[in-house]
Amino acid sequence: MRGAALLGLCSRRRFQAGPRAASETGLLASSAWVRSTRALSSKTASATDGSARLRALEQPWPVVIVGGGPTGLTLGLLLRGLGVSSLILESRQWLTEHPQAHLINHRAMEIFRPLAGLSRDIQDAQPDFEDWRRFVYCQGLTGPLLGTVDHFPRQTDASRPDLSPEPLAHLSQHRLVPLLAARLDALHQCPGVSCHAGSLAIWGAEPAARPVQNDASSRARCEMVMGARAARLEEAAGGRGATLHVDVSPDAAGATTTSSKAFALSTSFVVAADGASSALRRSLGIGSTGEPDMQRLINVHFVWPELASALRSQRREGMLYFVYSSEATAVLVAHDLRRGEFVAQIPHFAPKGVESFPEAACVDILRKVAGGSASSDELPGFSSAPARAPSSFPSLRASSPRILDVRAWRMGGFVADSYHRARTALAGDAAHAFPPAGALGMNTGVGDAQALAW
Ligand SMILES: Cc1cc2nc3c(=O)[nH]c(=O)nc-3n(C[C@H](O)[C@H](O)[C@H](O)COP(=O)(O)OP(=O)(O)OC[C@H]3O[C@@H](n4cnc5c(N)ncnc54)[C@H](O)[C@@H]3O)c2cc1C
């Protein structure tokens, strides 16, 4: 494995007890483990001098990618495979923990295949096909059923060899991104901590099924610096390159430096993969056409194993649940029924914001979405299949969802008026944003990465 010299304080061996414990005890234990290893990694960072992260920011890179989401990471890894080095700047200190997108289409899986077998790792990590082949429409998750749609009729798995050598997959973005990050040459977190792929465990990812074996023949490198926010871009005269001004935050423990540090990176190409509200797109004066504010949603990320059991006992396994009742309306994404991990997308209207959804209110809404009342309202035009009596789910009634995160999300649909200016290109949500139906958001970003790299 390349870059083995970077393995040190953050090596996988050092954290071996963590992933094993997480896989044995499930998500809740895994979350606790993530928190404890975060504290450990911060402590480790505070004891170092920050030299590795600073070195990465001081050397010239042919390509600088702003944004370490799925688009930016895929682009950096594809470029490395083609012999081009790149540095990814990510303003957050940590990889995303919110599930966000989850359906990976055939084309994205084809693009992932050469990335050290990423498509294989995705298939190994995803839930069983039977858990996600259907959409379910109901008046409560344990209430009357309106109907189900099997999106893979006559298929026993998600492959369609007549369409693609790679199958569709269902793996949440917060589990995909660490698999991408595991393929980097270095992941610079806090000053002085240079995390090689082998140390991925400190990010709270699932233990890799097998070690990642990057292409050893490539001399190019792809590194990512966390806590580095691109603040301003200056195009060089004559379009010969650009200077990117970057603010680098202190390490997570705030111990090595106490204030942010500014860098000016000179580079030949910049790619803005900094998401739908891309500051770089706006700083380049590139407008957009469409509707950036189609609907406002509150995303409640929660774990409720008893709900997953109740769904299984009714043979209601599905990827998406559309719940309509006079008590609550929501779309529930079953990110992983094995762990009982869900996101409920709840529409809301201004002036309500995320502050109107404290944990107790979310639990109350989720109980209503779970439903169970056998006498829900009749929806015009539907004849509901009767529900089992609420008493059929005693463990569901006796339990509570554990809320992990509550976020506001603005669903938009827009396209940038231009995809590039001089030596800067836009990619992913920075260039175009989609409503989630059709799973075009992340998949199109991965497609952009491939289109830019080759
Ligand atoms: C809360 C939420 C829920 C979503 N749910 C769904 C869903 O259910 N289904 C679906 O299809 N899609 C969903 N999406 C959209 C989907 O996640 C995106 O299409 C996808 O993440 C796009 O990937 P990207 O890499 O282009 O952008 P992003 O994933 O947004 O990544 C951009 C990255 O750039 C970083 N960044 C921003 N500014 C700077 C800067 N100045 N300097 C350095 N770094 C910067 C950000 O921290 C971020 O990590 C959701 C998005 C959000 C935010």
C-alpha cells in the first residue's frame, strides 16, 4: 500500500478495538465509539506540530478541488488514476454524518469500479436487496396500506447485465464518503495529523472489508485537507491559472493554533465542487436558472430498531415510505433496516425553521408517522388494506426513536448559467441541483467528475 510512511499515531492497528466493537453492537455503540475516537484523535492532533497539513497547503498542485463531498472526492481519485495530482479543500473538520443521498445508479457504479474496487465495497456494505426494492405508500407505517411498488419486477438482485456491468446500489452518502476518503493518499485533519487510508477508522466509518489497494503505478497523489475554507479566487492575467485564498481553521481541539491561518494557493485549475450554495460560483459572477427554493424540509435522522422490526413483521420492507394521514405527512427513507436507521423528511413552511423541531417534537411526529391507528381517514380514490391492531406492536409502542440529527434542507432545482469561467470549472450541486426524486443529485455529480477528469 502506498504512503505507508504516513501511518503513525492514527494507524488502523491503534484503533482496532473500535471498529470491531462497533460492528458487534450496532449503530448506537458505533456512534459512541465515533465520539470517543474523535476525542482521541483531537488529543493526538494537539500534540503535533501541524507540519503535514501545512506542507500540503504550501506545495503547488496542478488542480485544486474545493469541496470534499462525493463529487470532489470522485474527481480527485479519477484524476490520480490519470496521472494528475490534486488537493481537495474541505471546510468542515469532519466527514459528513448525515445520510443525504442513498441510491447509486448504474453509471455512478461504473465510474466507481476502477477506484480500487469501490463498486465491490459498496455492494458489500449495502443492506440486502429485499430491504430496498420497494416503495411503500401508507397512512402510517403500521397503519393502513395504500400500496407498494416493486421497482425491480422479476429481478432477484439489482443487476441488469443488459444495461450495465454494474448493479444499482443503496448506500447512504455518509457511508459512501468514507469509502471514497479511504482511497486518498492523505487525509489531513487537524494540524500535524496526516491520516493515511489505513487510518480511516478514526472517521467512524465501517471497518473496511478488505484493505484498500490503490493503483501503485500512479505517481500522482490526491490529498484532502479538512478545516480549509476557500475564501476567494483570483484569476491570473491571461487565463494562465489562479490563486485561491484559503482560511484554515485551528485544529478541532483548538490547541495548536488559536486563530485561522490564511494561505494563497497557486494552481493551474480550480474545480468548484462546493455544493448547491457554492460561494465560488457566486464569486465568479455565474448566475443560475431555476428554482432554488422549491420546498423546505426538516430531515430527522434517527435510529429505531423496533420500527424496523415492525416493518419486517408486516412484510413492509422498502427504501421509501410515503406516509399520508391527517396526523402527519412525511417521506421516510429507510437508509438501513438492519440497524433501524432512517431519515424522515418532513415538509415545513416559513417562518418555521429547525428551531421549531426540538427533539421532543420530532419524537412526537415520528410516533404519528409510525401510526398504527386502524381507523385512519379514508383517502379519496384509495381503498386501504386494513392495518393490524396497534397492540400487535408492543415493543414499538414501548420504545422511542433515538434522534441523531435534525437539519433543515431546502429542496431546489436549478442549473448554473455557465459551467466554467477561465480555468475554474463547476461540478456537482455547485453546477446543478435536483429535487431528490430520481436520485439525480449525487449521481450527476459523480458523472461530472468523470466528464471533467478524462
Ligand atoms: C440535508 C441534505 C439532505 C439531502 N438529501 C438528499 C436525498 O434524500 N436524496 C438526494 O438525491 N439528494 C439529497 N441531497 C443532495 C445530495 O446530498 C447532493 O446532491 C450531493 O451531496 C452533491 O454532492 P456534491 O459533492 O456536489 O456537493 P456536497 O455534498 O454539498 O459537497 C460540497 C462540500 O463542499 C464543502 N464546502 C462548501 N463550501 C466550501 C468552501 N468555501 N471551501 C471548502 N469546502 C467547502 C462542504 O462542506 C461540502 O462538504 C441532500 C442534501 C442535503 C444537504
